[in-house]
Amino acid sequence: MVCLVFVSSLIACQQEVEHTAPAIHDRDSVPVMTSYGVNALISDSGVIKYRIVTERWEVNQNVKPSRWIFNKGVFLEAFDEHFHIYSYLQADTAYYFDQNRVWELHGRVHVLTKDGLRFSSDELFWDENQHEIYSNKFSRLVTPDRTLQGNYFRSDEQMTKYFVSDTKGSFVKGDMSSGGNDTMRNVPDTMKSKVRPQAVPRPKNTSIPLTH
């Protein structure tokens, strides 16, 4: 409660005015954890295998679906048994939906695999339950012997079997699986049946553990 005093030829106390803030209902979207300046090593079975670097890491279980939020960017890298980096992933913004085990990455997404494939796009989804990675935006793949670009991308988790639609780029002779504008590389029949859907809905719940 605040009493405002107005000074003129006479001094008078005006009517009292209350200043209130909106009520918080059901804890709204208050995160259960927020960490800043994270640079952490993660072990699996007692062996250091991963590093996560991010300016801000928020864990929020009060929004639906619950998620981890990396809205200041994220960088993940993987180590071999000799502690050499063999793979990395980075993005400007990332969400991990822990209930459905799905990563959602946006903005300058870059991936390097252990086989030397370099992937870049403005969007990437990683569904751990389905063991698939996909993007509905323009993507570019560079390998030691070919370059591919397309508007739809789907692959397995290791990016060794992948599909790119509406492709353009350079290819090794005989690498094209058909005479059309779609290219498949070692894509199993189960994955071929899913390619080029009319729309890929965003998962209702998603989350991705850093260790397996």
C-alpha cells in the first residue's frame, strides 16, 4: 500500500492506491533447475564419453510437455576410449522432451559423425524411441566423396543410412538409386515406407538422455 503525497499550497494525502502483481497459478512454468555456464563431462559405465557445454540449461517439469531447455545454445561432443573427439552436435536452441525422448534443435544446427559426415540445417529432430533423425528444412550433407542438399532429410541415429529429397549436388557415378530427384543411401525398406510424409507432426512430449 502506498500513500502518494501531493505538494502545492497545501499538503494533502490522496487516496491510498494498491499495487498488485498477477497471481501465479499452478506454479505456471517455473523451472525446477536452471544452471548457467555449464561445461560438464558425462560418464557412462564409469568411462567419460560426453561433454555438454551451454550458457544456460533449464529443466522444466511444470510445462506440458516437460522439457530441458537450452535457449542460449548447446554443444555436445563424444569421446572414444582414448579421449579423442570423434563426433559433435551444436545448435543455437535446443529442447529435450524427457517423456518421449526426443531432441528438437533449431538455428545453425551442425553435426559431425564418426564416419566424417558433416550435416548442417536450421532444424533437426532426433527421436530416440524410433532411432531416427529427421529435418523438414533445407539440409546439406558433406562426406569425403559426395555432397548432398535437399529439403527433407531422414536417417538412422548414426547417419549411416539416410534419405534426402529434392536433392542437388555432386555424386559418385552410380550412387543414384533412381533417375528421380530423391537419393537413398542404404535405406532399409522399413524406413523407405516412411519417407516424404505430407507432414511430420511435432512430438507432444520429448526428451533425450545424454547417456544410454
